Amino acid sequence: MLVSQGSEFKLKFGGDQHQIDANTFVASLIHNINILEEINKSIDPNKKIDIKVKAPVRGSVEVEIGIQATNIIDGIKTLFTDENISYTANLITVFGGIYATYRFLGGSKAEKAGKAGKENNITITNSNGNTLSINENVYNIYQNRPIIRESISKNFEAIEKDDSIDSFQIIDTDETKTYVNIPQQEFEILANIIVEVTETEKSEVIKAPLRIVRLAFEGALKSDFYYNGFKISAKIKDEQFIRKIDEGEKFAKGDHLIVDLEITKQYEESVDTFINKSFSVNKVHEHLPRGYQTKIESE
């Protein structure tokens, strides 16, 4: 268990029975650890955090969680520096702030946001027109990490099923500071929020003209083409076309193929857009000799 100040906090499951269903307990821990790891990725992806759980005290349903941050510079780990202790304290503050923001916004994104009077603070507005001042870093992570909002929803879904829990709290180890205190009557509402999670990968199939640069004569290998002025590599999945290659049909550099081109795209968070990741030729419709101006190209 870590003893560095600011690197620990408690999850407290309020109730009179001093017990909690094991499945609920484990599920809640998993979701909250996911949230902490996602926050860490947002704040500093070059830092590694180790999360330690201290066994609950007998007769109490509280769990202490310690976080240890490490810097890795030139392959050397550095522990317990003032910077790392401050970092973990900030991470815990962001963790509590995101829960408070989720509760205020009902799991949705803010209707609008603007600079608050206090430095580094943002004033956000929810769907009811109410406003709240929060740290700008908390706001940015909450808005841009839908997986965090999804994990919070799943946490409440887990604890909502246990009637013995009458509140969910995030507090410091001295119990002098409460980051968030959510009563049981809000569990069902917060659990049933539908969170729009950004796809990390998607694909589309379009009819496209390709100019042959190099054909691979083995189906498992990729061929090279020009598409819209860019050179791409794509695996040909059309077995009938592969048989034509095997049977000796002549293809020349610069020939056209009219194909069903599948483009797989991956979401790049740093620029908030999808970028092309890979290509494949699902079907070849036509083979046209070099110099032929296709209808698709001229449109």
C-alpha cells in the first residue's frame, strides 16, 4: 500500500449491512480502474501508473486505492519523485471531477462551455440550463474520452443491482474531502445513460478505378496500385480474378482495374478524424488496357 500523500483515495459503498455482493464489488473496481487508466492516457501517455487495492477493513465496505506513477527515461524508471507524487494527486482530483461532471451533465456532453473567471476553469451548461464551473483539463478529458463516460455508466449499472448499497462516494483517505457523493436514487438514472462511443475503426466499400503498378502473383501478397493519385497496397480477395492471373491473362503496368475497393479507416484522436489504415480489393469488375479513360475517373 502506498503512503505518499496525495496518491491514495477511497471508494465507499454506503449501506447499513456492511457488506456488498462480490460480483458487484469486482465489477465496480474494474470499471473504476479503467477510468483511471484512461485519464492517465489523456494527461500523460508517457507515464505508467500502477494501481494497488488495499483489502477492505473488516465490518466496512470501503476500499483504499493507491496509485504509483513512474517516468521511464532512457529505459530507467524513476519513482517517488515530487513530480510523480503531484501527478498522482492531480489524477485523483481529475477522477473525482469527471464523476461530478458526469452526474451534472447526465452522461451527455456539455450543451455549451465558456471560460470561467478562475484561471484554468470552464463554465459548462447542461440540458436544463444549469451551469457548473470545472477545471479545463477535467472538461477536455470528459468531452473527448467517451470510453470514460461508458465505464462510469457501467459502474452504476453494477452497483444499482445491489440493494444494500445506498450511496457511492469517492473520498480521500482521511475522509476530510469528498470528491463526489451520489445517493442510491440516482444509480438507475446514471446507469441507463446511453453513451455515444466513438468508433475506433470503420470500413467502407466503394467502386473505384485502380491503375496497376505491380500485381502480386500470390493471393496472400499485396499488389500495388495508384488510386486518386496516391500509391496504395492492397490484397486482392477476388478468387476469380486471381485464377485469371494464374491462367496467364496478360496485365501491364498502367492498366486499369474497376474494383470494389474496401478502405479500412482508424480513428486518430490527436486530430479527431479517421485516417486510411488499409485497403483490399474485394471484387474486380473490369480490366481495361493502359490509356483507357474510365468513366469513374472522368466524373
